[in-house]
Amino acid sequence: MPDTWVTDLRHYLTEEGYLADLPTPTLNLALFVGSIVAWVTGHRPSDTPRTNVYCRRSPGRRRCPGEVQAVLDESSARIVWECPICGDNGVISGWEGTEWERRSGA
């Protein structure tokens, strides 16, 4: 069964904007979500919303081979992502101004 992740990147940061001292599983999640943000904000929108970020799920203790698909919803400033193989998905907010944002002029 896929999970839906509603993530605000600010929850993983210190007041100065750096990654907080987090437990390893939480740090790994923050880095995964940050990688999606970096890809989406660093590339032009295209017909193929594929990223170079691979799914983090391991159903049945086997790594999912899916490549995350993600888009920036301009109306809400949220990044919406999904793994087409296992269905893991989520919405990312609070990414603006973080170290992962790659938009020009940001």
C-alpha cells in the first residue's frame, strides 16, 4: 500500500535555514524530499515529469525500482510527486528559499 507524504521542508530546518540535527530516518526523508525539490526547480517543465530521484520505498524488503515523477503546481507553489511503480506519493511545500531551490534568481 503506497504512502502519501505531506511535507513542509521548513520542519527539517533550523531557524538559520540549515538542516536540523535529525534522527537518521528523518534526515533520509528530508534529503529525499530535498532531492525532488532540487530536480523540479532546477529543470524546465516538460512533457515527461520524470526526475533522477529514485523511489525510497522497499515493499517486502525489496527496493522499489521506480523513478519519481514530479511537477510544480504554480497555483499553489507546491511540488506534487509520485512513484509510477509503487504509488508512493506526496506534496511538498515550504521549499522556497531552502538550499534545494534551484530556480534562477532564487
